[in-house]
Amino acid sequence: MYRDDIDERYGIDGDLGTLVATLQDGTREWMGNLESPSPEAVIWQPYSNGPSIGGNLLHIAGCEWYWLGKFVNGESEPEEDPAIKYDKILDQGSHIWPTPPAQPIEWYFKVLADRRAKTIEMIRAHGRPQAVYSGRGSESTYGWIVAHLVEHDSYHGGQAVLLHEMFKRLRASDEAS
């Protein structure tokens, strides 16, 4: 019998360990539902400057670096990181999503997996959920930042799944016409 449970195999105790396990489980869930979209589906945008599967995945990875690497650790931008390059030209406030690189979904999964490994290591090394960081006109605890990354991953991962479903249905409708 299969048992659903969170897995704290990341060597992180307490609330942060639970959040990391939840982050990983949520990603596993939406990736399973996303399946393997075609290269055309990965960059498809339902309207001009709209979101895309690839754009959402790059944005997830870019935000993990922003919150933990830049906001918390004050790190310089990693050179040639495709997620950060994309996130710099994304204008969420104006709902302008540039077309992402024409790459297969496996490339996007690798970008996200590479960033996620660094994310988990940064959380493991930090380990202080009550630490407070100031910026952007507010204060945020480290625990809130990690919880926000869980929410953000599920939100944008779910959008990627929905975009794939839209793409498949529109293509099927076009082919039936």
C-alpha cells in the first residue's frame, strides 16, 4: 500500500524541513501533471506577452535565487543563469512575459533542478526561521520567505499545467476544424 507523507530527507529539522519537503512534494505533483509538453507548447503564449510554460518554470527558479541568494545572502547575480536572465526582463506588474528560450522541457526541468539543489543547500545552511530581513519596504522572516517559495512554486507550477492543458485543447480543436 502506498503511503502519502512528507519526506524530510534533506537533513533540515523543524519547520524549515517541513517546508522544504512540502516544496519538493508540490513540485513533484505539478511536474507529474505537466507531463512532457512539446517544444512548441513550452514557449506557447495564449496571448501577446502572456505567460508560458517555460516562462513560469524560469520564473520559479529565478525567484528562488532572488529571495535566498540576493535578498537574504546578498549574493551577486550568477553569470549566465538563464532563469535570472529571464526574470530580469519579465515585468509581472505589467503582465508582460517575454517569450522564453526555445528549448525542450527537459532543459527547463534541469534549470529548475539545479536551482532547487542550491535552494535546499541555502536553507540547510541558514536554518534560522525567525531571522528577520528588511528590504522592499517591509520586513520578512526567513520562515516566511521559505513558505512564500512553497506557495510561489505551487502557484506557477499550476499555471504551467493549466497552460499545457489549454495548448492541447486548442490544438485538438484546430485539428478537428
